[in-house]
Amino acid sequence: MSEEFKVEIVNPEKSFFSSENVTEVIVPAFEGEMGILKDHISIISFLKPGIIKIFSKNVEEKFYVDDGIVEFKDNNLSVLTSSIFNLKDFDKSVIDKNLSDAEKSLENPDLDDQKKFLIEQKIESLRSISTS
Amino acid sequence: MPSLDDLKKRITSVKSTQKITKAMKMVATAKLRKAQENAEKGRPYSERMNNIILNLSGGVSDKENSSKLLVGTGKDDTHLCVVLTADRGLCGGFNTNIIKKAKSHFEDLKKQGKNLKIITVGMKGYDQLKRNYSNQIIEKITFKESKNINYFDADKVGKIVLEKFEKEEFDVCHIFYNQFKNVMTQIPQKQQIIPLQKEENADTPEKDNLNYEFEPDEDEILNNLLPKNISTQIFKAMLENSASEQGSRMTAMDNATRNAGELVDKLSIEYNRSRQAAITKELIEIISGAESL
């Protein structure tokens, strides 16, 4: 019995990534990182900025997302997101630009708590990428 | 009767027009393929988004407190219309069809005594609407600079709409665009995006959402999702629009090329006839001159 399921990442422009045989996916859900294995219960959640890790038998793929929705149903995982980058071609200068943009937007005084939290998360994960 | 020289000039000018329309047709054909591809690639996103929202909104427990984007403000006084058109002309009835549809909607609203606000996206829409509705146009947006349609642009429009909604500047929002059916036919569409209209033929049964686990909970996800859906819907409309624009332009330019060809034929016949007539006339003059000697 295989432990594999299907994952698809869609952004508004195209189907960004799709794979038939992944064994585990870790998504940065709003309330904390969430690992999904085969036969997980159907779930809908939304994402905070962070890294999606996709494990299949011998490869591991990492993507950075800003926001998005994740839906898991009948061993189909779909991630809808408007901003996604493959970590492999995530350029250092792009990271830095995103980082400084995020820091700037944090200075805006009329942010509500949730937005503030999201931006802080963004900064944190961007930093961890740029140092690694 | 135009002189031979005039006819010659006209023939050359029609021929060069024909060259232009032919080139435009070929450019449109090439762009159409790309636009169509993009529209198809973009579909899964908006479809899934729609599905999730349908699943969620079925399960919303507390209708009173749920997002205004879903249930509306409770009023129906001010309507916002986002009219999406092309930035360029020469594409047949493409822009006119959207404007026509939008105008008939505007007139309906006027009759019902509602307030009207308009946002135009694309130059042509603004040009055509500013004569009659210049007071109602509150914003004009154009993406002439960006070569391809990207989500970033759509998001900008979406944010403007949301911002105005939060300030309670309007109650209901419609978008107008052309849906791409095939190269020959594009159907002007009116779509309500605020409050979200549930499609009647929703084929996801209600009990479906019982199987879902939500994290954090339905309402929160929905509140997070609905603003995104606005941008998504606008993006979808923009994609459909760009495919329609190219398709429409292709057909229009094809017709223009054919008409120019017909015109060239007709002018050439006329040119040859009058040339022959001039020769005959000269001959008659020479012959009759020789006879009189």
C-alpha cells in the first residue's frame, strides 16, 4: 500500500506545481505548521507567510508563499496562492527587497493585530531563508 | 470621373491599408493563442476558489455576523460598476458591446433611482463613457504599460474596490467584461461580485462541507477568502477580456483585409477601363484627323 497522494499548487496565472506521488507536505497554516500525510481528514485552512515543504520518495521541494488557502480532500491537496516562489530560484536580491518592503509596511500605525502578525511572520521566514 | 493618376493613388493607398490590416490580423492571431492559453491556465484557480467558497458559505452558522462581502450591506442604494475594456481600438465590436451592456444597466439603475458609480479599466471604456457619465466615473485605471495581464494588476483593481467598499461608498458591485466563447463570438457579461452571488446550479451538495475540518473556523477563513475572491474574479474577467479582444481584433482585421482586396479589384477594373478609354479616344482623334486631310 503506497503512502502517496496528489498535490497541486495553483496560482492565478497557472498551475504552478503538481505531483502525483508525494509522501508528506508541510504547510504553514495560520495556526501553526501542519504536516499532511495520506488519508488526512478533509480540511480547509489558510496560510501565513512561510515555507511549503513537499516530500516525495527521493526529492524534497521547498516553496515560499505569502498567503493562500489549502484544501485537502480525498487525498488531493490543493494549495491556492497568489504569490509563490520556488526556493531554488528565489534570488537573494528579491528576498531582500521583499524583506525591506515588509519592514516598511510594519511601520504603518493603523494595522490590526492579525495583519501585524502576518507581516511579522513574513519577516521572520524571509530572514531565515536569507541566512540559510 | 477621377483621373488616371487619382485612381492609381487610391489603389496604392488601399493596398497599403490592406498590408497593415493583414499584419494586425497576424499579430492578433499570435497573441490570441497566448491569451487563450493564459485564460485556460487561470481557470483552475478561480474555479477552486469558487468551490471552496461555496462549501464554506453553505456552512456559515451565523449569517448576521458574517462578512458583508457575502451577505451585502443590507442596502441597495449605491451601485458600483467596474467596466473592463481594452486599451486599444480596432477590434471590431469588442469595446462597443461591453459599453452597450453597461449602458443598458446604467439606464436601468437610473430608472430605479439608484446612485451610480463607475470605475473604468482600460482606455477605450473611459473614452466612450466620459461623454454621458463623466460625473459618475470615480476612477479610471489603465494597464497600458504592462504587456501581459498579471495578477498584480488585477489585485490593484480589487484593492481599490475593497477600499471603497470598506468606506461604505457603495452597496452592490458589478463587473462588465467579454467572455471568450470562440474566435467569432464573445459574449458581454455582467457579473455581480459584491455581495457574492451564489450560483443556482451549485453542484456541490450541502452535506459535503460536513466532512471538512476547518482551521481556525469557517467564518474566519471566509473573511480571509472573500477579499481575495474579488481580485480573483477581476483577474478572471481580465483574462477572458484579453482573449476576447484578440479574437475580436482578428476577425475584424480579417474582414478589413478582405474588404480592402475587393476594393482594390474594383478600382483596378475602373483604372484599366479608363486607361483603355483614353487610348481609344486618342486613336479616334488621330484617325479622324487623318481622314479630314
